Amino acid sequence: MFVGRYDNSIDDNNRMFMPSKYCEDFDVYRIEGKPETAEKQTKPGKLRKDYEGKCVIVHGAEHCLYAFTLQGWENFIEELNVLPDDDENIRDLLRHYYTSASYCDIDKQGRVTIPPIAREYAGIVRELATVGMNKLVEIWDRKTYERTISGKDVKALSNYASQLKRGAAAHKTNA
């Protein structure tokens, strides 16, 4: 599970460091295809020099980027694929995610190169806010993130969530 906010930046080669707290969830400590060495892993926070990892970066909502583990991406797409594809809005949503998806390498130092089209979509220049959102990581231009969250009333949002829960519960009992 991804939680927390980390302020970081991208370098001149358009790479960002994945926060070390997220690296374990992105399997940064595992050597794929070599289960016999899995128990000889380094301590958390130490990247393996022989690691070659991947994540999927897609255009998210509100002009941020989503970074998924490979399994997280597969699960996300499975959830979307149950939606009716004869609905134009659903096709537009699927098109948004499929066409913006990029499989990105995580290098042995935990760096991820953010594709140019993704940087442009999110308005990323240098400073980032990397935010854990349970099953995915949001990557924001830091100023955009600050503008987006400023003035949000947590109590009002909590009340909204409660209303949604009550509506879902009522729908279940009527079904």
C-alpha cells in the first residue's frame, strides 16, 4: 500500500527517484526470475545492483501521473474492462488510459524516467510531489499539487464519502 507525500524533483535526464518507502512495493529488492536468490535480499532501503524493474506510468486525473506496479496496472485494467464498451464515455476513458500508458524501467538506483508526453500532460518542469494513494502513486508538478489541495475541506469530503457509502448500502439492499 502506498501512503505519504514526498517532495522530490526530476534531474536533467528527466529521471525521478522513486521514494525509498515505495521501492519495496515496486519490487525493487527482488530479482525477477531468480526465486532462489529472493531470500538473499539486501536490507530495505538498499537497492540491488542487479535489479531491473518496471512500472507503468499513465496520465491520471487532475493532470497528475499515476505510477502502477505491473500487477497494479493489470488489476486496474481488469476493473475497467468490466464497464460497458458500448458507452462512448467509457471508450473515451479506456482510450485515455491505454494510449497514455508507458512501461518504464526502474534502474538499480531507484530512478524512473518520466516520458516526455507524460511530463507535458502533468506540466512537470522540475519540482515534484509524489503521493501514495493506496494502490498507485501519483506524480504531480509540485505547484499544481499545492493548488489542487489548497482550500479542500476535509470534513466536507468526509461527509461526501459517508453519503456515497450510505447510497451504496441502500442500493445493495434494494438489489
